[in-house]
Amino acid sequence: MKKIILTLAIAISMISCSNEPLDVTTEAVVGSNLTAKKMAITTTVLPSSDYALETYLNCNDNCIAKDSQTFFGKSDQQTVSWGGDKFSKTVYIKYFNTRTHFVLQVLSTEGYSDLVIDGIPSGIKAAPNTWANYTFPLKADWKACDAVNLKLQVAGNGPQGVFDVSYNLVGLCPEISTCENLFTGKAISCGTSREAEYTFTSKEALSNLKIQGGLTNFTGSDAVVTIVGGTLTHSQKTPGGSSNRVITIEGSVGACEIVKIKVKWNSSNSGGIITGDWSASGTGVAVAPIQGLTCN
């Protein structure tokens, strides 16, 4: 009987002194179902996301140039750990707009089984260290600084990564107008009540534009001069004892701005040439003068 008691005591003593836990079943099962690596200090090199992105400043200072494939992205990341900090994953996101779509890109170091957008599963999944895209079309009347706000849940392979995505759309850059120096004229009426129209455009802004020309066989009071475009004034005079009238227009005009000048006056004659030569001058302006106008 003493031998039996001694043997049992030795057995209990051996178990109590062991370094192995008595119940390892729970840890073994959990470990076998996790794909995440145990926490370690590593440097992650992210693969290309197939978009050329520049840093997003704000919706006023950034703009998308015509035909450009470069866009302005915001980014975020979140490291999720579990299992008493034995396991972890990092989720990276980028988001931006193109001319037609909003794009949300997501990568997880452990992959994911779904992207849940505002509580709705999208069915989008990705392997570890692989980008996948969630996109939706912009409204037809979208404009710069329109707000996009959504909640993103990156589900699968450990606890979810959760992000609040907030973005103000980047608009399209204004197109730079291209134009040339241009000066044209046409006769509208050639009877005793006469009318002519001149059009001027400069490819550069001018502060010293001068347009001048004559009206033939002038009678009556001053000509009626109407100017549309630019910041211009006009004056008129009769040289010597002539029956002609000289019109002078001076001032400034913006680059590619169209200036239209209409002149109406009375004449003692009908038909024939109704104006003298007209010219336009200013810094960098090189246009041919317009010879006297006639009606067809």
C-alpha cells in the first residue's frame, strides 16, 4: 500500500513541475486558422497601384490637366493586431478621382475577402500584398470640391480594418485658349446711311491698343461708334476741310479677347468705297491694314 501511494505522489510531482501547459488545445486551434504572421518589425515595399498619383493638396490648388493621366491621391493605413498582439496585418488605402470616376484602392498584407462600403458588401477581394479597386462613376454635373464621404470596412483574415474616407473632388484645369492676332472688317450698309464692322483679337494682353481709320463722304453729326470687348474709348475728327471723318479707338484688351467695333454714319453718296484704310497697332501686334470697304 505504501508503494502505491509513493508512486502516485511522484507522478503528481512530475506533472506540476513541467513547463508545458496542461491545456494547449485552444492555442493550437487558433494558430492553425490564422494566416497572419506573428508580429515582427519589417519594412513593407508596396507594389505599384497602376495609377500615377501626386500628393493631394486641396481641391482649389490641384487640377487635372487635359489628356493627363496623373491624378491627386490621399492615402491612409491601419495596422490591426490580435491574439494578444501575436498576429498583425497592415491595410493600405489610396483614393482619388479621375475625370469620370472616383477610385478607392485597397491593399492588405494578409489579403481580404470583401470591401464593405457604407455597410454594403462589394464582393471585391484580393490576395496578400495585392491592390484591388472599388470605383463608381461621378455625376454628370460634378464639379471641383464636391464632397465624397464613405465608410470602408476591409473584411477577412483577422479583424476588420475600418476607415472613414473623405475627399473633395479635384476639378479639370481650365483650358488655355489659343488664338492669333486678327483684324478684319466688313461693310454692312453702303447707301446714304452707312455701317461698317471691324473685329480685332490679340494673342497677348495689350495695354496700348490703337485702332484708327477713316469714313468717306461723311455728312451730318458724329458717327455712332459701338464697341464690345476690351476697355476702350473712341474719338473722331475731321481732317482739314475734308469730307472724311477719322475714328480713333484706344485702350486695353485681354489675351484672346474679341473686340467688335460697329460704326454708323450718314453720307452724301451711295455705293462705292465707304471707308478709308483702317489699322491696328500695339506691343507685339503685327496685322495688315484693312483697305477701304465696299458692299458686294
